[in-house]
Amino acid sequence: MIDQIAPSGFAQWIANMATSHPLERAVVLDVREPHEIQWASVAAGAAKHGFQWVAIPMGQLPARLSELDPDQPIACLCHHGARSMQVARFLVSNGFAEVNNIAGGIDAWSLELDPSVPRY
């Protein structure tokens, strides 16, 4: 089962991952297209919130899977949460151990966690 992380609970998830995976920094895997990332991104908040931001569009993920560490905790992100859930399932089916989905995507992130992230 893939857990859903509400943006409002993201800080707690990061803290939990730091405790349970002390040698692995949590990753937010942004699976949106480059033009979407130009509109709105969580990359600037990576240091503030304590995660590593990685952008790999959903369609490129099978070819770029080796860029991700299967032992690293991953939270998938898209616009509203549907594509990222598909990616989360794909990662789990390929042996990734700790995969979650950010519920509501970057839109919810903007509403619940960081209003400086533009909505589109």
C-alpha cells in the first residue's frame, strides 16, 4: 500500500524518515513536465524542509530509474496527485522500499504548506 502524505503533514513525514532512515535523505520526486515546473516548483523549499528535490517527468522515468536509490524514502509529486500515484506504484513494483504520494500534488502544497508556490 502506498501512503498518502498531506502537504500539511509533510514536515512530520520528513522527521519520521530522518529517524527511520538516518543515512538516507528523503526525496521529493517531481514527475511533472518541465513546463509545469517552470510555473511552480518546490525546489526552492528543499533546504528549508529538509528534502532532496529530483525532477524526472513521468514518461522518462523507466529510462531514468537508475538515477533513484531504491533504499531512499521517496514522496512522489505531480499537479494534483494522480500521475504521482501511478509513478509511486511503478516504483514499488520495481523494488523501491519506501514510496509515498503527496496527496493533492503541488496544488495542495501551495494551499496547505507554502503559499509562495504559484497555483496553476
